[in-house]
Amino acid sequence: MQQMVKDIRSRNRRLLLVSCFVVLTATLLGTVFVSARTQESRPRNTQTSAPRPTPPATATPATPAATATATPAASQTPKQVDRIAPTLGEPPPPPKLKPTPTPTPPEEFDKESIIKFNTELVNLQVRVIDRNNKPINNVRKEEFHVFEDGVPQPIEEFSREEVPISYGLAVDTSGSLRTQLTSVIDAGKTIVNANKPGDETFLIRFISSDKIETVQDFTANKDALIDGLDSLYVEGGQTAVVDAVYLSAEHVSEYKKGDENDRRRRALIIITDGEDRNSFYKQEQLFSRLREEDVQIFVIGFIGELDNEAGFIRKSSRDKAVNLINRLASETGGRAFFPQSVTELPQIANEIIRDLRTQYVISYNPTNKAPDGTFRAIKVSVDQPSGGDHRIALTRNGRIARRDSPTSPRTPSVRLPSTGATKKP
């Protein structure tokens, strides 16, 4: 009996274990099945995800032939970009004076107005000084002698009277004049305030070739000129002294050129350190141009801060600046100043004013009339009084003979339209 009970208990245990195993297996299978269904319902995020669609191309539509032979996007390879070695571009254009002209009413001309001017006479502005650089104002016409290429020239006209002056004031506003700019502006105001009725002035600032700017075009309005001086400011850049002189002198020379009985004096006052760093024009081009223009140049050169160290085969920056400034003055009959301090500027300004006012105007008819465009050396001498101060005559050192076209007349006439517009011959 006891044995039977033991057998029944043993069998029940086996049935219980089997039942538990079956239940556990079913539970595990259900869990796996549910997990698998969940994974299938979620978006896959793997390392080999499909590429993002590319934006539509902006190129021109492909031709049918190209479309037919196009390969699938997946098989295309990136196109190799051809690398082109850099090449030098075109040379920079010549610098231009940036104008800010003052509006002026047009001159009134009749329909039949004709302006005539004599292109044969050569006008000279002559300063006569003593050995202390003081002006001498009592020289008579017959005491002057003009030579062109060593040949005496007949003096046709002579004047000691004051005539209107058209001059430019060109100020270097690069960093090299930072400490002097305030005093330079004050000196400019002294010069402008000395203008007399009929005088006209224009003002420019210059740094590099692309920053040669008209602050105020020709005007007799002193207030406008002083406002222009007050607007000057320092700016960085590679100073282009040669370009600034070239454009400024050209502007002075062309102003009212061709007016009947033009006796106007033309001058240019430059304030700079004289160090040319990056000009478009070469010095010889500048001086060749200046020989064609009747413009006296006065230069105030602040050279004290320039390097004075020279090498075996090169001049120092200071020597180059001094040579340029002196040549500008001597070849145009002007004058150079090298102030040691800004305190000298008021006196220099007054000397420039005096030099502009105390000059003789001499016109001669050249004996060599060949229109060959060659350089003609000019020299003016003056008789020395007995027992008086030694006299020195200063003027430009030469001119370029004009070059005629075969059909151009010797004394051209310019007929002006009724609109008042002028026309160059």
C-alpha cells in the first residue's frame, strides 16, 4: 500500500515538472514572437542606410541622346575638377582724378560767338629774386632776355600787373603725414584766404593711385575751400606722389584753356613727404607731360621721417624724395620748401603767396616754328644793375613744341554752339 502511494506521488511530480516546462516554453516563444513583430513594425536604422535624395540640378536640360545614355545615379562617380594655374591679368588702368565738381551755371554764348587764340606765343611766368630769395619788382621789359635752345627770342608781350591765378592745392593724406595734418590744414587756409578777386582754387587729397580725389573743384568761394580743408583725414595706402602731380597739373593746365586773351597764371601747391611708393606713371612720363604744360609747382616736403640709410647701389628714401621735390620745382619754375617743423608753415604759406603775386609774364614768338614735338630748352636772363643786388630770373626750363596735323591751321578758331558748350580744337 505504501509502495503504491509512493509511485502515485512520483508520477504526479513528473507530470508537474512536464507541465511547468511546457508553460515556460510557451511563454518564451510568445515573447520572442512579439519582439520580432515589434522590430518589423519599426523603421530600420543601420549603418548602410539608403542615400539621401540629391536636390534637382540647375544645369540646362539634357538632350534626348544624353538622357538615353545616362547611367543610374548610384553608379555615377564624382566628376574631376580641372585645376587651372593662375595667370596674370590685364595691367591696371591709368589712375583718374575722382571729381566732385561744384555746380556752376553755363556760360552764355551767342550762336555766332567765335573765340580766337594765338597758339604761337609761348607764355612764361618769371620770378626775379636776389641772393636772399627776396623778390625784385622793378625790372623793365628791355632788361629781360629769352633764349630757346640758345637762340635769342623776340619778346612780344610783357606784364608786371597782377592777373588772376588758377591753382590747385594737393594734400598727401597718407599715414606718413598723420602728425602734421592739422598744421597743414591751417597753412592751406592761410593760402586760400589770400585769394583775390578772380583767383580760383581746387583742392584734392591723395593716397594711392585709386585714391586721388577731388575734395573741391575750381571755385572762388573761400568758405567752400575751407570746408574742404576741414574735411581732410588720414587714410592708409601706398602713396602715389607722381600720379597725384600728373593728374593735378593736367587739371590745372586744362582749366579754361583756350580762353581769349588768356593771361591767367597756373600753379600747383603740393604738400607731401615726397616718397613715391606705387605710382602708375613713371617719373620721366610725368616730366615729359609737365614740359607741355605752363604750370608752376610749389612743394612743401616733410621728409624728416623718411629713412636716410642708403646702400651701395641705391639711394635712401629721403634722398629720392628730395630729388623728386627739387626737380618738380626747378623744371616748372616753382619752388621747394623743406620745413624742419610745422611752426614754419605759416611763413612758407606767405612766401608762396608772395611768389605767386610778384611775377612777370613774358610772351615770346618762337623763331623755330617746326611742329615736330621736340623739347626746346628755355632760359631767361636779366641785366645786372651797377652797384645793386644781383638778380636771378627763374622760370620753367623748357617746353615741348606742339605737333601739327597736316590740315590744322596755325591760328584755329572754335565756333561755340548756342548751348554754351565748349569744344577743344
